[in-house]
Amino acid sequence: TQLLEQSPQFLSIQEGENLTVYCNSSSVFSSLQWYRQEPGEGPVLLVTVVTGGEVKKLKRLTFQFGDARKDSSLHITAAQPGDTGLYLCAGAPGGGSNYKLTFGKGTLLTVNP
Amino acid sequence: DVKVTQSSRYLVKRTGEKVFLECVQDMDHENMFWYRQDPGLGLRLIYFSYDVKMKEKGDIPEGYSVSREKKERFSLILESASTNQTSMYLCASSSSRDRVDEQYFGPGTRLTVT
């Protein structure tokens, strides 16, 4: 069974600070996705990374896929209250079973004004 | 934009009632999923379907069944609701035609069983 560990579980910071959250596994994934979920809503896809070592930027968010495709990180620069939410990573196992993702339990981020 | 809709945002049912949760997607996706999300446990896959009338059990199928009669619609059925099925239920869809299977989620149904 593939597992994804996310850290930290909870993060509370002030507006303007930088932060990094991590998604780690002992398994290799063919791709990895990051989602943000606001309270009472469904997760919204932010980005998909596919290639080992890949870096993708989405405004103030930077996503990195590890060289071995076992881990990923999300860095937020100058966090804003609108970044508050649950950040989930999800890995696709590959080998014809890409449709069944493995989800981490998430990092709950609170950005205080 | 992919749109996944769920029939209800909030639902309150009594123990023993039969409950239907409906999900509709408008992007002609082959794959559809039902998850439940509970604090500390994350998202857990209940059932998924990769084609019309096809279904496979996920990690926690007990107490649930599903139906997929049309490509765009995937229903989750609680045959006899119990209090331990109080949860947030999320539907998602994805395309098998893409190289990566990005899942798109609906807004969720918060179900309370009393």
C-alpha cells in the first residue's frame, strides 16, 4: 500500500511570511497533484507535477517534485489570508492504475491578517 | 472548466433510512469516484467507476453501494444509514484519455445521520 505523509499537519502564520509544506513517501509515483480545500468545499486542483525534479510556479506558490518522484514540496511566498485552507497532495501509482490516487491527510494552513 | 455537481450540500437523515447521493459531471469523463472525508482520517475511497455500469470497491465499501447508469452520473447509496456514516462525502471525476489522471471534485455533501 502506497502512503503519502504530509508535514506539518497544522501551520499558523502571519500574513507576509513564507512557508513550505512537504509530501513524502517511500513509493515512486508517476505524477503528483496538489489540491487546496476551503472549509465546507471540495478540493480544488492547483497543479500536477510529472517529471522528477520538476518545478512549477503558480503566482506565489512554487511546487517541486523530487528527483526520485517520491516526494514533493509546496512553498508559498508572502502568504495572504486567502491562502488559508487544507493543502492535500495526491500521488498516481502508474502502471495502468493512474486513476486511483493516494491522498495524504493534508496540511491545514491558517494565515492570520 | 470541468464542473462536478452534487445533489445536496447538506443532508440530515435518520438512522435506518435509505440515502441517495447524486453526482453529475459535464466533461465526458470516464472515471468517477466517491470519497468520504473525516477529521484525522483524510479522504478515503468508497467506490469508483471507470465506465458505465462498471464499479469497483475502494478502501471502505461496507454499508454503501453505487450505481452508474449514465456516463455523467454516479450515485452513492447508503442502504440503511447509521450514525457512523455521518461525514463529508465528495464526488470526483477524471479522464482516462489524459496522460495524468487529474481528479476534479464536487463541492461535497455534509451528511448527518441522527
